[in-house]
Amino acid sequence: MSRLQVVSGKGGTGKTTVAAALALALATEGKRALLVEVEGRQGIAQLFETQALPYEERKIAVAPGGGEVYALAIDPELALLDYLQMFYKMGGAGRALKKLGAIDFATTIAPGLRDVLLTGKACEAVRRKDKAGRFVYDYVVMDAPPTGRITRFLNVNDEVAGLARIGPIHNQAQAVMRVLKSPETAVHLVTLLEEMPVQETADGIAELRAARLPVGRVIVNMMRPEVLDAADLELVRGVPRAAVAKSLSAAGLGGARRGGLAERLVDPLLGQAEEYAERHALEREQRAVLADLGLPVHELPLLAEGMDLAGLYALARELREQDLSW
Ligand SMILES: Nc1ncnc2c1ncn2[C@@H]1O[C@H](COP(=O)(O)OP(=O)(O)O)[C@@H](O)[C@H]1O
Ligand SMILES: [Mg+2]
């Protein structure tokens, strides 16, 4: 079971939501999970309906069964100061560097360095132990960059190779890669059951595999409920209009004769069934594409009332029910 759970996926498919639900799901029964945000959007704070997160670990939720979820929004600038402090004892000098623009250099001109600081912070949390020698966090869940950037983001070794061949940055990158490429890490991809995001998911997985990063699971988010199954759809195709009108009429929806209410409802009703049948067929195709990836696939429902805390807990419950031996 991987202790570092990285959640990526096409933008807008629900990375932040799924990462948060996963942290809640993993933190049951007295476990402790740290939810880490690396893109500075304060999406986690919004989701948990709390104030913006500072650059420090903070308890934000209690999971069912007494587990705890902590959250951390990693600020790359502050992570760089931390890093300089750790290796070069440059606390005050760090602030001076900031004024000189060194931080701009490190965070915008050398993105590889920025990434190694972000992943490094998450890996540090994974390995951190308390005085008794126990892991401080049972799980670290990362709300990671989207599919298009995830491999590069995690492959920090390659990124900083041109920047530092020896020295602390190099060592840091190596240590981070050891964790990221080990079974201690699993990279999950969130998708919708639609052609574009599914294709992006397949491409992303191929990239991750090529980079020898451990791919975990596919999470299909915002699944709409199945209204009619394949057998129902078959029935709809063959049913005569007159029979539909008669049934509607029998259900109390007006006359079945020409011009009667029931008769007028037939076309819109069959039109909807047709539309649904198309969606159903598309979804079936995309499910087949996902099945070919050879990974466990999870499905989370579309919460029709929109997302709130109760919805988040409901998604966590869904995940727990779907086998959490991740
Ligand atoms: N299962 C769901 N049901 C309903 N709304 C959802 C669900 N998952 C995510 N959302 C909503 O979709 C939007 C995008 O989700 P978010 O987690 O912010 O995506 P990302 O982090 O990938 O950009 C948000 O408004 C969120 O509340
Ligand atoms: Mg997000």
C-alpha cells in the first residue's frame, strides 16, 4: 500500500476534489493523512470551507472513525527559503536573495528546481517520523499538476540534471526520485468518461510508464447515473409509437389518440431515450478504452446538488466502499 498518493488528471475533472476525498477515505480508523497542494490555488481551503492555508501543516478535517486530515499548501518561494536555510544556513540571506530576485530565478527560470522543492517537501512528509520512530503521516495525498505536466513534474531528476550534477540539489533530487519511483508512491489519474479526457489519460499513463513512475489507478469522476441498461435500450429501439402512447395514457398522462397529451409526449420521450442511448454507447466505448489500460478503475458519482463538505464525505465513503487497498 503506497504511502504517497499522487492525484493528477485533466484540468477540471476533479483532481482537487478526488485528492481531498481520498485523504478523508485513507484517514479512517485513527489514521493520519496529509493533503498537499502544490499549485497555489487554495483549492483545498475552498473545498473544506476554511480560510486560505498558510505554509504550514494544519488539521482541516476529522475523518469518520477518528482519523485526521492535515493540509499543506506548499509555497515554492517559502520552500526555497526553507531549503536554503537547511543546506546553507541562510535564513536572513534568503530574505536578501528574495529581494535580489534569486527566488524569481529559481521558481520561474529554473522550473526543475521549483519542482524538486515541491516534490521534496511531499517526500519529506512521507518519510518524517516522530520521536517514537513512527511515521507522522500514514499517508500523504498530493493534489498534483495536470496530466500534461505530471511526468515532467515528478521526473525531477532529469529536470535538475542540467542544473546541478553534484551538491545538495543533486542529492535532494536523487532522494526524491528514490521515493517517487518506489512502490511507496502511486500516481492516480482522474478522468471523465468522455473521449478527450480518456485519451489524455491513456497518453498520460504511457508517459508515466515510459518514465518508470508507478501508475496507480484511474478514477472516473462525475459519473452520471445509469437510467436505462442495455436491455432497456434494446426494448426502446423496437417499441411501436402507439404502444408507448397507450402506456403513457394508462399511466394517467392523457389520451393516446392523435392529438391527445399521451400521444404528443411520445416523440419527446423517444427523443430523450435516443439521446441517452447515444451517451450510453459512447460511455461503453470509453470504458473499453480504460479497461485496456490494465489498471484498476474506480467510479465516483456526479453529485447533482454540487460539491460541499457533505458531498466530499459522500465521495470519501464511495472510495472506501470500492476497496482501498491502494
Ligand atoms: N463528483 C463530483 N460531483 C459534482 N461536482 C464535482 C465532482 N467532482 C468535482 N466537482 C466539481 O467540479 C469542479 C472541478 O473540480 P476540481 O476538483 O476543482 O477539479 P480540478 O482540481 O481537476 O481542476 C469543482 O467545481 C468541483 O466542485
Ligand atoms: Mg484543482
